Amino acid sequence: DQEAARAAASKDDLRSPICCILGHVDTGKTKLLDKIRQTNVQEGEAGGITQQIGATYFPVEALKKKTAVVNQDGAFEFKVPGLLVIDTPGHESFSNLRSRGSSLCNIAILVVDIMHGLEPQTLESMRLLRDRKTPFIVALNKIDRLYGWKQVANNGFRESLALQNKGVQNEFRDRLEKTKLAFAEQSFNSELYYENKSMAKFVSLVPTSAHTGEGIPDMLKLITTLTQERMTGQLMYLSEVEATVLEVKVIEGLGTTIDIILNNGILHEGDTVVLCGTEGAITTKIRGLLTPAEMKELRVKSVYVHNKSVKAALGVKISANGLDHAIAGSRMLFVKDPNDEDEIEELEEDVMGDLENLMSKISKT
Ligand code: GDP
């Protein structure tokens, strides 16, 4: 009985928070993602990191391994089950998501190039984060470009900074202070993360290099801290279905499919859902809940495997009829009773509100 299963799940299951990476073009968003996904094969460090549709999942074991250099005494306690990081920074559909008060992200990493400071899209991202009260940290990226920087691959930032000569340390402080001033001009108080006494009052700045990996352990630990401090326990429990359409894609053999992020709840094959479409609301039944096949499964003919059900938070591809005019950036709503026409009508009206929001934003820019 599906309802019973859902009710049981909402009590016992934790879901992982969802993290987005934002920032001006060329600040290193893609490179940072690549670097945190990279696993150390020699040390068998994969820790269950899984590539999903539109997202990468880091189970807590992987987070622990990736933060080990900055948690050598093991004093830092992990409470989250893992972290889902959205893969498409700066993607077109993502800018839709960014512009309508979407609940896609629970937390965000705003990437700033330490050599450039705040740039136009940085300011835009900050406005969006402020509007929807999304907690965020700032990755002050490209520290390896400070003149004379001596790198120690994948090191904790403080340890690396201590190894630099005075000139490099001075240049770092100089650029840090300039960045803090620029943030203050935007009415954001900020602090270097280990000098930050209140994450509620000050935005934490974490210096990183996507090239050398320095500061990335600090960044992951910081984002975990922020999640644990600023997200209520409630948010982390599986409850009602919440989903966001990331992409609409034609796939050979499947027709038009949608890639969604399931922010919360559980979906089953056969569930009825309502989507926002350019030609009106789309009400359809989920035919396939598809996730990427693992390497060893690639002998079978499809690159996707079917799932009877999937649980938040994750990225999943949905095949269904009538998806041709679906719109990326809008929500996908779950129909509790497919025989209840009133419910469907209400959900259709609700989801079409997304279109107005998307359009008004597009016409403004
Ligand atoms: P995005 O547009 O924000 O996704 O930026 P990319 O990840 O594509 O990076 C833009 C450019 O900056 C590329 O040439 C990267 O190799 C370079 N880059 C990114 N991160 C770093 C870094 O930490 N150090 C240095 N030196 N270059 C970086």
C-alpha cells in the first residue's frame, strides 16, 4: 500500500540536502565540481560517490574521506546522510531555476575569483540567494594564482597558507580585505571562515583552488557545517513529493523525457504528475524512472536502468507521454488521487503559475 509506505518513510528516512554552485562565468564553478567529484583511486577513496541525472551524490562516507585532512582528530561530527550537488552551474535551465523562488537548493556555494572580486553575475546570484533566504558560503577560488603560491595538492587551506612566504600571505590578506569590503557594499557581512564567529550573521569565505584542490576539504566541511547549523531537522526528513524539472530532452527510443531533481519525497513508476508546459499544463503518468546504469551493467542494451521507486534527494530521468512541451525550471507536482479531477485541476493551475514567473523574469532581462 503506497500511502502507508509514504507515511512510514516520512517518519524514519533522512534525506540529503541539495547544494547548488553559483557565480560569475569563469570563476571556476565547473572546475570545482570536477575536483570534488574526483576520487583518489589509489586510496580507494570513491566512498560511494554516484553520478546521477543532473547531479552528483556524496554519501556521508565520501564527505568524511574528503574532509579528513581538516578533521584529523575526528572532532567534527557529521549529521547529514549525504549531500546532493547539482551538476549544471550556469546552465540555461538553471538560470530559470535561479530566477523563480524555487526550492531547488537548500544551500549554495557562491564562487568568486579571488583575482577579480565581485562581478556582475556574482551580484545577481547574491540577490537571488538573499531573496529566497538560501544559506550560502563563498568559495574564494583560484588562490593558486596568487603570485608565488607554493601548492600542496588537496591540502587544508590554513596549512597551505602557513607554508607561503610573507609576500604571498600579504597579497592574500589584501585581496581578502578587498573582497570583504565589496561584500559589505552589498550589505553582506563576511569573514574568513575560520575567523567567523557567527554563521548566522556573517557569510563565510573559504579560499580554494580548483586546480590544486587546496581548500576543498575546508569547503566541504564548511558546507556540511552550514547545513547542519542552518537547516532544521524537519527539512531533512522525507515528506511530500517536491520536484524540479532541470531539462527536457529527446532520447532515442524513449521520446521526450524530463530530467528532474527529486527534492523531497518518494516517486513510483505509475504515479501521476502535473507539469508546466508551453501549451498548457501536462498531466501524465510516469512510465519510467530512469537512472544511469553502472559500468558493469553497460553490457545490457540501455544506458539507463528502470527503478520501481526512487527516494529524495536525487536526480532522475522520467519517461512519460506528452512531455514535448514541458518547461525546464518549473516544478513537477504529484497527484495523490489520479481519479480526483478537482485535485488535478488545482495542481494544473498551481503549476502554470510557474510559467508566468518564468516569463516575467525572461522579459525583464
Ligand atoms: P565556470 O565558468 O565558472 O564554470 O568556470 P570554469 O570551471 O570553466 O573555469 C574557467 C577557467 O578558469 C578555466 O580555464 C579553468 O581552468 C580556470 N580555473 C578554474 N578554477 C581555477 C583555479 O582554482 N585556479 C586556476 N589557476 N584556474 C582555475
